Amino acid sequence: VAVTMRDLGKRLGVSAVTVSKALAGKSGVSEEMRQRIIKLATELGYVNPNAQQPRTAKGLDVGILVPDQFFSNDTFYAMFYKQLMQMLTDAGHFGMLELVSEGMQNSMTLPNIVRSNRVDALILLGQPTEKYTQMLVNQLLPVVALDFYYGGLKMDAIIGDSAYGAAMLTYHLLEKGHRDIGYFGNPKATSSIMERYLGFVSAMTMREAPIRAECVVKDRDENNVMLEPVLPEKLPTAFVCNCDVGARTLIDVLRRRGVRVPEDLTVVGFD
């Protein structure tokens, strides 16, 4: 027996219009009620009669969502996006980019490509907030996170081995004779930066090399807004940087301070 919007509404004590808005991702429905409606619709096997028919694996419209603070011409994610678009095209699919603003995340506003039902699946780059990511996962679209994860969310994620890579960078410096090594990056900003920090700490700990707290220098705040680095008065002999953009930033700051790289201080960067 087919389940209608009216059936769903009766079970939850709301109108069919409210059910329609919730399933379409439109405003006018609280997020709590939206999730209750989506959950019940899934459990009862509701099929939207106006929805497009299921398509084959070829020709998918894939939405690519990136928080806008992660995306500019010289960032890793801009380069990553170009390669991802090329791979989707080569596979016969179509990619659509939408930048997600901080305001959209704070107000829990769905991206336009999701509200308008224009995509068959989502790829998330950068790292939206956990609450916003959970909302996207709840939209009944396949979702894959690239280069980040949230341990509490049931979703697919593809990540690089950040901990191992950063450990190898640190071991390289230790083998070159460095003992006083700093880390450039804010571990609380993203899961990948945290993983790289843990790789750095593990290598230093295994070689019994002390880590000076003032030598763990933030390059950004917890919202991924870049900061002016505050370097310690007594510099280490080397820095492990969470990414190459960070490494370039650090080198510029050191040069303004009259420190030569690599003659006076060694800098290595992930990516």
C-alpha cells in the first residue's frame, strides 16, 4: 500500500503541507520536525511521486559542497576541486559546486542544490560544522566526506593517512639531528590537522624529544579563519607545518623576523 504525505502527517499530527515542505527541504518547518518526518518516511518506504526516476550509475549530478573559508584560488581544496571535477567528467558525471557560508551553517540553511533537488549525491570538502554535516547526512542523499571525518556521524569518509605522514616528516627532521621541533597549525580546527599533530607528537614521544608548548603555534582559529602567527621568543630549530600553505605563511613570517629558511631554521609541510 502506497504511503502518502497525508498518511505521514496524520501519524505525526501535522498537515500534508508541512510534510511536503520537510521532504523538499523548504523553510517553515523546525529542524526537529523535519528529521522526524524524514525518519518516518524512510521507515514506511514513502516514495515521492514527483521525484525523478532512479538513474543508472552513469550521468549522476553530484553536488560538491565547500565551506567558503576553505576555498580560494591558492588553497589545497581549490586544487582538489579541479581534479575532482575532471575525474567526475571522465566518469560521465556532472559536478556542481556550492560554497557554504558561515551564516548558512549557523542558521542550518540547506544548500540551494539540495533544496532544489538538483543533485543525486553530495561530496563534502573542507570541514563543515558537525551539526551542519549531520543535517546533510539526514537528507537521504548519499554523502561522502573527503579529507575529514566526525567520529560520531554515520557517514562515509575518505581521508589521507595524516598521522603517519606527519610522523614521517617529524622522523625525517629527527634523523637530521633536530631535537627542538615545533608544530605549526591549530589541532582543533579540523580533523586532518589534529591527526597530523598527533603524528608529530607520536614521533617526538617515541624519540623522547621534548615538545615546548609555546612551539605549537596556531595558524588559524577553530573556525578556520587564518591568524597572524605568534612565534616564541626562542625559536625551535625546525617546524612541522600542517599544510604547504601554512608552511609558506610561516616562512614569510620568519623572513620578516630576519630568520633565514633553511639556513637558520628548517620548515617542512604536509601536502
